[in-house]
Amino acid sequence: MNKRIYFFANFGQWDRQPYGGGEIGNRRTLAMMWRAGYEVHPIGKYNRVFKRTLPDILIIPLLMLWSFIKFSFVMLVGRRNSSLVHIVGFYGSTIYFEHLLVSISHLLGYLTIYEMRGGGATDHYANGTRCYRRTFEATVRHADVIFSQGMENKPLIDSIAPGKRFFYYPNCVGQDFCPETFPVKANDSIKLLYFGRISRQKNVEVVIDTFNLLAERRSDFRLDIVGNCTEPGYAEEIRQHIKASPFASHITMHPACSHQKLKEILSDKHIYLFPTAEPREGHSNALTEAMSWGLVPIATDKGFNRTIIGNDALIVGQPSAESFAEVVSRIVEKGELNDLSRESYQRVQDNYTEPIIYNRLKEEYDTLFKIEADTIP
């Protein structure tokens, strides 16, 4: 009998580029499931709402209800033997919805995986209401296995359910995206980059201000910004911020692009600036993709950035232009840019490439199928 996985996640709209790390990661997981030869039944979660108008906000409960009905029906008529249920969740305000999904799967006898995407789990738990904490705890206990983007979540899970099976499942860089050898950079200028979602929580204006401070000291700095913005007014603020820069001619802004085009942009860049203050920051795809091309990452201590980068000297306490400019200046003045670039590239090669994560994931799934076979008649 074929090994079957019911995979509940947000895949976005298939005819469009995925939005954000969640959709990218879920599509990548789905591709690895298929590659491993499992029989996969994707169950699409409701798509997120961007505009936040009153009609959009009112429709969210209906979308959630439809997702719940769809999931419940598949679970009721689904095959129990040789099957796993993999539910991707973001806890926070959606924990009550995710608790229902995990509980239904558990009660119907499926071996259930609850995947914790994004960051902030510990903060949500510490600052949440009593109802939130109890619901989160019940979700963890009903799940047979916890998948997590960050090892930082393990102490919380251990405190709730000691001995709960925990699988570290970080994001990875696609095999066709990574350069095969270390990408040597030209030394005629120092090229800074931000790419990813253009949002207030990502502090893109700090990237521009950092560049301005550095460009005042040296004339060979350049800056590229890549990404799309869904927040009303913020994209225009960023454009005006660039226009007001005394060094605007050295700043280039690109829309979000294909991975092929992104590789071309990354190929000659030196430093990736990531001043995120996003409370739900987890394992940023942009961060590891930048590192895979030898960009030296400088980031705030949000989400799992510190663990991914693996070098505390590149972690900035506050998302201020002064703090980021200080780290960049130190690296350049000490002549550390090339060595740090090689370290960045090698860290991805050793930990975050698709073949490495694929092999770990397949091994975990195969182990879970054996456990399932031993426990379900």
C-alpha cells in the first residue's frame, strides 16, 4: 500500500508567485513529498487577505469555515492505514482553528504532524491569555509530532509535553538556486542589498538610511532593493525616501522577480541588510538565499536569524541605521568581507541546501510511517 500524506497548508494561488516565506516553504515541502514518492493529497488552506477592508475582514471567518469543512470531510473519508496528516500552522490568533484541525485528525486515529512555521511562539505563549495557553498546550499534546522551523521552540514544547517527538525542519535553498562554487565578487564597489517583502515591520527605510550613512563616508557603496509591497502607502513612502537621498542615483529599486532573475541580482552583491522587526519572523527564505550567494548577512535578533547566521558579530541589537552602518564599516575597514562571504556561503552548503533537508525530511517521514504501522492495525 502506498504511503500517503494528507498535507494541509497555505500554498497561495498556483497561477501566481508565492507570497512570503510560508507559501514558498509549503510549496517546497510539497515538491519534496512528491520527489520522495509519497502519495500526497494537498488540502489548501484559505488564502490570506491583504487589503484589510471591512468586506475582506468579514469574509475571513467564511474562508476558515470552508477550510474546516473541507479538511474534516477528507479526514472522515480518508484512509487511515499507511497515512500521515501534516498540518502547517502559525499559532498566534489562528491557534484555535489549528487546534480543531489537529484534534479532528487525532480523534480519527491519524498519526498527526503539527508544523510550527514562523517565529514568536514563546512570546505568544508567555503573553497570551489563559485560554490561548490551554489551547496551544492541547494542540501540542494532540499532535504526535512537532515540526519546527527553529530549535528555539524546543524548550517550550518540552515544558508542555516532555518527550514529545520534535523534528527540526528549517527552510532550505533550492538546489537549482545555489551556485555550485563560491561566487567571487568584484572589488570595484561595495554593493548592499535588501530583498523580500517591502513592509513597515521589515524596516526598509532603515536600509536606505544605513546606505546614506555609509555613502557619506565612501563613494563606492551601492544599494539595491527588491520586493513588492502590499501595505497601502508604504511603497510610496519608500520611493520618496529614496528620492530624498543625496545618493539616490546609487540606489536601484526592483519589483519582486523570478528566482532566475534574483540569482542575477545576487551574483555581484556583497552584503545583505535585514533590519526586520517582524514579531512573527521565523526562518527567512530571503536570508538563506542571500547567504547561499555569499552575501554577508547583517540582521536583527528576530526569529531564528541568530541561529541561521551562526555569527553573533553580524547580529544587531536594534534596527537602527547607526547600528547597521557600524557593523558594515567594521567589516569593510578590517578587510573581513571576503572571509565572511565564504563563511556565509559555506554555512548554507553545510546546513540549508535542499538535498540536506530533503534527506532529513524523508528519513523522518519513513520513521513516522513505521511508527504508524506499529500503532494502527
